[in-house]
Amino acid sequence: MVGAMVNRDGNGWTTCSRGHRHWGRFGAAGLLACAPDEGRACVLLQRRSWWGNHGGAWGPPGGARDSHESAVTAALREAEEECAMPPDAVSVLGILLDDHGGWSYQTVIASAPRPFAVRPASSETSQAAWVAAHDVPALDLHPGFAETWPLLRETLQPLTVIVDAANVMGSRPDGWWRDRAGAARRLRDQLTGLAADGIPSLPDSMDAPALERWFPDIVLVVEGAARSVAAAHAAGPPGHGRSGAPGGEPGSGDGRVRVVAAPGSGDDTIAAVAGELEGRRLVVTADRQLRERCVAAGASVTGPHWLLGQL
Ligand SMILES: [Zn+2]
């Protein structure tokens, strides 16, 4: 296999600008996978072998990033190598950057619908287990993980951006009034790109930790003449799961964007979606009445300007 012959050029020690010695010439990355188990949030952790660096300590699977790898690619590879994580098992939610200057650790936060089977798969790993988030602080933790855990714990829920298509389209004069379906298609394609690239910062209206990048699910709610986009989208290109494209990147974004056709008023559908979904919900609309309904449903709100600035 060509993939197996890739040169592991990240292996090696380096010194950060704070004077610590760290493993990983190009930095390091780890995977914090979470999954609900009988109503409790659990995370996948590995216990390091006694002979290694921080022997016996628990932390997310992870290790040196190679020069050609993204953080996501490296983190998924390490979880497969150390804990036998199956391919396409998780969907990436975000990346937390811990930058020491000259060396950084990127924690890739991911979720699975339920815990999957794991085992210690490398000589560096003595145990692999799903641990209830509540029980994590009681373990003997790797010091770097212990430091970031309080913040990481706050990120263990998916983010969904719910877009009021009519309102966002109406806020940019690109000729949408001549072809509403075409304008909705353009917006959907841009959102697909955004889902793949991730979002560097959320609006101030959201109470959420600062990540290097968020990878949200996106729901585009269309109404009236733009509704045909929903049927066309549902019949779109197959083969893109939530975890995305081969190579472990968050993906094409196709699997992360859902187009919902409002049967009646777009506002009613948006408020209903905002109330039904779990996790963090951000509704993009400038409509004051709709914003009030969404906030009452537990969602955060922001205006089209924020979203257009991300595209
Ligand atoms: Zn350091």
C-alpha cells in the first residue's frame, strides 16, 4: 500500500519557546472522541504503557503530526493505530489549539452516535476505554490533557447552524429576486464549502469555548419558490458520510448540510428545528420576531452579516 510507505517525518523531540521538550517535530495531535452511553457522555481514552513518556497516564489517543498531515488526519490515524478505532467511526466537531510557540498540540474533538469497540492496538497503549466524562478527573491524567479537560468538556456537544435562507438571500443583492431557486442553490453550495472548511469563530452571542475551528452541521431552511433545492439536494451525490472524504478530512461538507423545505411558513419550520435539535444551535436570521422564538426555544441567534462574512 502506498499509504503505508509514507515517511513518518514527525517523529522526534523538539523544544517549544517556553523551554519544554515535546514529542513531535511538527507538533502533535490527538483525538477526543465522545459518544452517549445510556444517557451519559463518554470519551475514548487510552492509558499509556509504563515504559513511555508519562507512563501509566490516561489521555486521548494522539502523537506526532507528520509534515504532510493536517491535525484531523494525524488524530484519526493515531486513534486507529493506538485504539483500533474503525474508519469513518466519528464526525469531527472542532479543533482546540494549544500553542506553545514553536510547538503546538491540536485536540480534534469528534463524536460518534454510540461507543464503538476499542482495544489497545499499539505497544504504547496499555488500555483503551470509554470513560464517562464525569469520571475523567478521577483518573491519573496526562498533564497536558488534565489542563485542557475543563475546556474540552464544554465542547462535547454538536453545533448546528440553522440558516433562514429567505432572510440571508434577501440581505445580499445578487439578483436573487429573478431566480430564487438559483440563489438558494448558490447559498447551499457556499454552505457546503463552509461545512468542509470549518468556522474559525462563533458570534459573541454564543456562549462557547474558543476553538481554532468548529465543524458544524448546517440546516438550510427554504420556502416558496426556493423549495425545489431541497428535493435536488436530497438526490445529490452519494457516498459522503458525516465523517467525510477518504483521507480523514472533515469532508466535502455534503453530508453536513441538510436542506429542509418548509411546508408552510419558513419561520415556523425554523423555530421547530431550533427547538427539536440537541446541542448548540445557532439560528441565522435578522427577523426580530423569529429571533425571539428561537431564543425561547434555547437557541442562539445571529444576523446574516455574520454568516456572509464566513463565506
Ligand atoms: Zn511547551
